[in-house]
Amino acid sequence: MIKNKSSGNLPSLEERKKNLVDAKELQHVRLMVEKPVFSRLDVLPFAFIYAVWINLHIFGLFDANLRPPFWISQLSGLVLVCMHALVYLFTIWSVDVRCIVRYNNVSSIDDATQVKVVPHKFVGSKEVVPLECKKVDNKVQYSFSFRKLRFLWSDESCVFSKLKYPTKKTFAEYRKSSGHSSDMSVTLAMEKWGPNKFEVPIPSFKELMQEQLLAPFFCFQVFCVALWAIDEYWYYSLMTLFMLVTFESTVVHQRQRNLSQVRALQQPPSPVMVYRGGKWSEIPGDQLVPGDVVSVARPKDGESAVIQADMLLLGGTCIVDEAVLTGESTPQWKNPIGEAKGDEIDASEVSAKEILSMKRHKIHVVFGGTKLMQATEDKDAHIKTPNGGCLAVVLRTGFGTAQGRLMRTILYSTERVSANNMETFIFILFLLMWAIAASVYVLKHGLADPDRDRFKLVLNCIMILTSVVPPELPMELTIAVNASLVALARKKVFCTEPFRIPSAGKITTCCFDKTGTLTSDHMVMEGVSGSSESHQEMKSTIESLPAIVPLILSCCQSLVKVDDDVVGDPVEVAALKTAKWKSNGDVVTSGNGRQVAHVLHRFHFSSSLKRMSTVVKVEEKDTRKTNYFVLMKGAPETIQQHLESVPEYYDRCYKRYASEGARVLALAYKPMPSDLTTSSLRHVPRDEAESNLIFAGFAIFRSPLKSQSEPALRMLKASQHQLIMITGDTPLTACHTAAQVHIVSRQAMILHAHGPVAQWVWKSPDESLEEKFTTDISSAMMLAENYDLCISGDGLLKMVNEGEDMLSLYIPLTQVFARVTPDQKELIVKVLRDQDLSVLMCGDGTNDVGALKGSDVGVALLTPAEKKRKPNDPKPVGKGTMMLEDMRRRGVPVTPFHQRMAKMMDDMAADAHEPPLVQPGDASMAAPFTAKEASVMPCLDIIRQGRCTLVTTMQMFKILGLLSLSTAYSLSVLYLDGIKLGDMQATLAGVLTAGMFFFISNGKPLENICRDRPHPKIFSLYMFTSLMGQFFIHMTFLMHMQTTAHAIMSPEDRQEPGGDFKPNLVNTVCFLTNFAIQTMTFAVNYVGKPWTTSLSDNTMFALSVRWSVAMYVILSLDVFDGLNGWFSLVPLPRELKIKAIVLGAGAALACRFIENATRNAFPCPIPPEKGGKIHSNFRKSKA
């Protein structure tokens, strides 16, 4: 059976003790103590080796006759220094190596000084952190901090566990909360949990730069530069080093700025009224500690306030905007848990012995970082608030709050801006095999020549090995991801996990919530049906309905009034408007003012219960009578179970409207005895209140499709993406809406899972068709080919009980999932991913969070708040526009040239490849991607940009692979022939490579999303065939030109192997040929359409290719004598000039043919319309 992700396989007690940690973020920890300096493995062994080397090579104490040749001393000394440096650097790069070299493992916590922390994937990287030790209550307390989270040692369980906040007490304990009684209690709490603020230390530029310069790739790059410098390529070495240091400096500057902005994101601490020592006092918000009793109130100026910490409401009610955490744009009503005395408003739902669950009881919790829109005090609270606010107890502070979790995500997300993965390293190993073969070839033939410089020979072999890992690799991959981040941010799509962007290019399956995502949040109530014997007629006017119906519509709700506006669930807003009643919190008045209803108690809506109800007191002003009712609404199939008697037309009536796409809510009520007191009514248990109800009718609502839903999903359908709807609506409503947006394109069949599996059947919405349910793969595939399937939450629940195989078979074949719970949404996404499908999930609210987090690409739609621009606010302008305004102000004529220049300046500023910092107002904790738009169109933008990034990354790998192979050949075969590049020649090639790589990342995604998929893997038949085919053409071209030049060049012009560089014909021909190969590699392997802009449309890249071709022709034809001399080139004979141009063009055309042929011969497989791995395996078995 497939288990829910949140309740997956938890480690046993023995495993936790072995791992020394009990926390979901960490795999295990190890206790360690630092070794003495002279016993470290990076000191003691090397001290002994250095002593031996000095004795052997310098002093010759053993025997002067055994002293090796100077080149061996020179080489061995260099190798020894490099080995020592490498061991030291590995202690910086690898936590595992650092632990082996510098630390000893210990078994006792008392002996430890450091802790090695190994987190789970994507939680962070391994770290060695100091073990803190301090006395608390005369006991020694050990702890360590990891990524702003603190872990404490328990002597009883002998494990570290995350610092616990007081969130697991019973409600009886919370109701007795009276705050900290003394300053000592506050001090102890502050020592335990720390201040309520987000401390983000900003390292100095020097510290960050040192960290960047000691990174593995940078050290490797500097090592390569040093090798080139030793081989006397000074200009090339200095140019490369300058480029690398400049890039790293910009990265450090950006990191510093990001950290500064993250620090500035925290709202300045607002003053809070806190109850300490039996009296109220005002303190800064950053001085709050768990256990404080506070007053939650809006400021006197009426502006919304930001909640300072996670708090549990004890008295009073409030309305908060939680969009920053959940993506839910609708304000949320928060209720108290009730007091220790008097009328507990939720006493019937919250037992005194029940333990608080932050997830299940979130209706009572206000979260830090959310906005307080309204607060209403409880005048009967056991502690009266001084400023009319709600009474609350602080649960979590600082990084332990919900806002702290979002801040940690933002703070550490920049570490993931990389496209590196295991495939990258395997690809480098593949290239390394070629380099090793070339090095062995050079070493073997070089040692056979007694006159060759042995030091230069070994140096050249090392350079061959390093040539397969281009220094530009990490820089170019980072630029590709950053370019996508910038492009998405311009479309108001913000990403907190950039490593997921390439994953968006691999999406095969798109899942959508319905209400608020595909359809509008604004509901329209059409009328009420089934309220009388004439049940087939829907009555749209409220006057024609029984009096109880408008009472239910207007009083069974959780609407709130904020600044004279009634806000809440769109269904309830539409119902209240139709009923023509006026709501003012718990007091609801009829339109004519003759009836006043007081909501005494609410049993709030729950997605698992699918219903809500209220207990109300209704005062009739005309008759002065007072009546009491229980009013209820919910899903028809749920309400049916709570009715005293069910009308015979019940199912037929609601299914009729549901099949037409309407949202149908059943209405019911029950009169309560008039002799009951208000207190006793508030304490009626929910099960008793919601029993033996009287049916009052079906309220019919419609939510119109958003204007962009149908075009967006039509484009996704046309591009062969599997479309799935996952909703809490009824199957009939969901199928109707799904048909409107191309999710359902065949006859829909709904699973009726009643009784044993043998009795399960598939039925059409009108029940005119019926198919038997089967677990046979062949029959299921045939069914899915003829129909579009729909499974309800109840059906899923029964499938879970039947086993994993049934879920794995039918979930990938199903188009619509209806009446599902949030946990079931997460389960659906998990099963889809288990079937090798790459899943995008798009939703807009709290119910979708699990599925959004569990998908490959989760997109939360966050409706942007309208910013009110003041009349005098200046409109933001770019530097180019400012330049034009300045010219006009000074009376300087503005020409079309100036206007073009100004536009270019504004565009360049907008296109700056600088990843935007994601702020809490832009992102939500609901998903890695947050779109500040109310439609699903951003999903298309993410897929487009994901494909663009994926294509750019793959073409970079291919180009780097071809350049590395040709470089390895040039450094091996050509080196043995005495051929080497001049310093300016190497510099020109380096500048060309860096510029083209930078411009190649400027490719923009095309508007149309095609059916063809970009190749998602480096190791594919297409990549290998194209790579080898082009490499063969390159080598044939180079070897032919080299042989021809050899035949023409006189013997006295030839360069001795290992000698100083001097210009000659063979060197000139080989340089020009390599220059042509480099240019054609970029031009031929730029993918372009159908995923990104074509080469000609990528202006800067096309320009660089044209200039490179022009430079090749100019140098080959020797148009400018001085230019050829500057690059140490000699004039070519007429025969070679013609060959250089003709064969260069021919090689480029041949490579283009190979690239096109392999791309057409080995296209990326297009996923099936539905079924994923099951469909593919079924087709293979049939074949």
C-alpha cells in the first residue's frame, strides 16, 4: 500500500539512537573532537615527506650518486606541493575529508567539541558545526545550530532533537495561560529560544571572496591558468584569470546584496502589549518569547499589522491575510480555543484534553508574517486586553515561525542556483577517458625521444587531462539558470528553488485545481432547486422561496467584515448577496430589517467533513418571537447522511445541475427548543446538532471559467501534455468543467466503488453507459483509450485499501479526480511521479500545498494585491529615458539615433543577468514557483522557460564536449609534431569562447509550445551520435589541413618539439582550422527552433558568429598584413587559402547535416496522452 508522504517510513528508536538525531531535516550526526595541529593528516605526513624530499634532492645525504636528474626533482617538488595543496583544499571542499583529516570520532557527548551534520536531500549540505555547552538549571545543556535551527541533546534518549516550542500542550493548559510571572522566567525563555528576530549575518567582501576563490572549480581553473602560464601563454593566462576573478567578484557582490536585502525583509519590530508579572506593558516585538500572553490588535492608524510571532488565540476573534504562507487570497477567520471560564466558543469541538495540532487546529492559530486585518476582543476573557485586541499566547518565535521557515527558504535558495548534477560528472568522466588515452599516447611517444624536455612533456600531459573540464563550465551553467530567473521574474513568476527550472522543461503531466485556478473565485448564485414539491423548477428569486432558505444562505457562513467590506468564501458572498441580508460579524439582518439573527456558534467547514453548520438565534421584530435553529450546508452526498428523511428526488435533482457544471450545495436545518439557554446551545456537541435535519433545497452556484484557462490548456493539450483535474468539487461538476478546458475530450466515465471490487462499475454522468471495473492492464488500457476516466475521493480511499498496484494502474490513466482531500491530492501526485511522469501542479490555496510541494514543479497562484498609486508618485523610468529628458531640458535636439540608444539602455538594464531576490510578498510557502497572476498562463511561461534553460544547458554540454575533444587532440598529436599556439592566438580563441557562451544564454523561448520535447539527458543516442559525428568531421578537416601544410612547408621552418614558439605555416594553418572548428561548433549546435529563438533572432550571438566568420576569412586571405602579424600568422599559399575557405564551409555544412540528421533520426520520445510508464510497457508487450 502506498503511504502518505507525511506519514512515510519513520526511523525506529534504535535507528534514531544510531543516528544520534531525531529530526526530519537530518539523516544523522556524528560527535567529533579536533585533533592537535601536528597530528592532523594534512600536517604530519607531509612534514615527513618534505624532510625526505629535501634530504634526497638538495642535501643528498644518502648518496650523491643516487640523486635524481634535475627535471625529476623539479617535477616531484611540484607534484608534492600540489598534493599538499589538494589535501588542504579537500578539507575545505568536502566535509567528509575534513572530518578524516582534522577530527577524531568520539562516543561520549562530554568529549565532543564539534558535530558533523548530515541533512536530507535539498535541506542543505553537510556541515561541521561547533557543539555549544552551557548550564541550564544546574544541568549541562549541549546543543548545536544548523541553518538557523537549534538542536538539543537529551540525556534520556541520547539523541539530538530540534528545539521544541510549546506547541504540544493540551487545550486545558493553554486556557490557563497567564504569561510569564517573573523576569527570571522571561530570561530563561530568552536563553532557550532566543530573540524573536531573523539574524542574518553578512560576511565581509573579503570573507565571501575567499570562500569563492577556494571553491573547487575556481581552484581547478587557477591550476589550469598556472599550467598555461608555465607554458609561457602569458596574455591568455592573464586574460582568463581576469575574467574568472571578475566573475567571482560580481557573484560575491550579488551575494552580499542579497544577504543585505534578506536582512531588510524582516518587518521592523512593532510594539506589542504583553502580560508579564500580572500587568500589561509594551515591549518591542523582537523581545517576545514563547509563553508570553499578548494582545493582538491593529494599530491606531487603522493600517493592517504584521503578526510578530506564531500565536494561539485564547479570546476574541480576528481576520488575517495568509497569502504569504498559503497563496490563499481569501482572508481567514481565526477563532479562539475558549477560556478557562464562561462560554467556550469552541468547547464543543475542542476537548480540554486534546493536544494542539498546528495543522489540524490552524483555525485557532495566527501565524507570524501574516497581516492582521481585524481584531475583536472578548470582554469576558480571564485577562482583559488594554487596547481592545484579541488575547493570545505566543507559541513560536524567530526562525521557528512559519515566516521564519519562508525566510530560511529564501536565505538558502541561492545556494541551489546550479544546473550541476550527477550526469555532469559522468559526462566529464567520459571526456576524461579520451584525455587519458591522449596523454598516454603523448607520454609513450615523448619518452621515446631522448631529446625532448621531460618536464615540458609531463606538463603537456597534465594540460591534456585538464582540458576536458572547461574552466567556463560552472560559470556558463549558472548564467543559464540566472537568465531564466530574470525572465520569469519579469512575468511576475518568482522561484525559491532555482534548481527546479530545468525540470520544467521535462514536464509531461499538468495537474490543475478547479475552483480559483481554472474557474473564477467569483461565484454567481443561480437559484435554489428542490425546496418544494415542484423540485424540478429552479427558483431564482429569493421571494419565491420558503423563509428558511434565505436564513440558511445568510447565516450559515464564515464571512467577516473588514473596513466596511464583507470578505470570505466567494460562495458565501454570492449567497449573502442573493439572500439580500446584511452581515456584520455574528449579527445578520434581513433586508427589510424585520429579522435579526445572532450566530451563537459555528462548526467550521472542513475539507474532510465537507460541511459546516451554525447555531443561530433569530429575533422576529414584528412578533417579538425568538427562535433557535441549527443551519447546515455542504456536499449533497454528505448532507444526505444527516437528514431525518431524504426526498425521493434528492439524487436526481442535484446530479442534474452538477452534470451541467454547477456547484451544488445542499441546505438543511433543524429547529431547537426555545427553552435552552445561550450557553447550553453553544455547548451542543456537533454530532447532536447535525443530526435529524430537515432538507431545505439545493443552492445552485456557477463559477465562470477564467478567460485564459481554455486557451492555456488548449495549447498544453496540443503540445501532448497529459492534463489532469484534481478538485474538491463533485464528479459531475468536475467532468463538465474539464470538458470545457480540454481535459476531458471523450465520453467521461465515473467510478462507482460500492461494495466489493467485483461490484465496482464505471458509469457515464447520465448513467446511460456502464463498464465493468477490472484490474487487468489490457482491459484498463482499452477502457482509457475509449473513455476519459473520473475517480472520486471515496474511490481513491477504497483503492488505497486494495493495494498499491490498483493505484499505480488507474491514477495515470485518469483525467479527473473529484471530491478529494488535500492528502489525496498529494498521493495522486506521488503516484504519477512514481510512474516516471514529470508533474506540474497548479493550485491557489491551502488545500493544494501538499501536492504543490510533492510535484516536480509546483505553481501557486497568488492574486496580486492592487497597489494604490498616489497622484503625485513619479513613474519609474530607465536610464535611457532619463537621458532623453535631460537632453530636452538642456535644449539639445533629440534625434532618432538618441531615441534608439535610450531604448537600448533601458532594455539592457531590464535584461541584466542578475537573479532577482525573492521576497515574502512575492513568494508563498505553498510552492517553489509563485505566480502573481490569477490565471494559469504562468504555467506556460514556466514550461517555456524550463525548455529554454534545458535546451541551453544541453547545447552547452555538447559544445563544451566538442571543444574539449578537439583541444585534447591539439595538445597531443599536434604537440608531438612540434605544433603549438601563440599567446595571442590562444587569447583570441579564449575571448571568442567566453563571448559566444555568454550570448548563447540569451536565447528566448518561443511563444508556441510544440509537441516535440528537448532531449532531457546528456547521455542519449542523439547526443552521442551527433558528438562523435561532428568530432570526426572536425578531426578530418584538421588532419587534412595539417598534412597539406606539412607537405608545402620547408623543413627548416619546422619547430622543434618542446622549443620556443615561432610562427610557421603549419602553426598558422592549425590555428585557423581550430578557429573555424570553434566557430562552427557554436553555430551548428545552437538548437533554436522549435523551443528557442533561431540563431538569426538571437541578435548578439548571431553577430558574434558573423564577426567570427569574417575574422576567419580575413585572416585566411591575409587581407590586413598587420593583423596577421599581430596574431603571429604567416601568409598562406594561394592553394591553402582556397582550401581553408572551401573546406571550412564544407565542414560546417557537413556538421550541420549530421546535427539535423541525428536530431531527426533520434528525437526525444513524445510521452503518451495518458498512462505514462504503464502505457509504454503495454505497447512494448503488444509489439
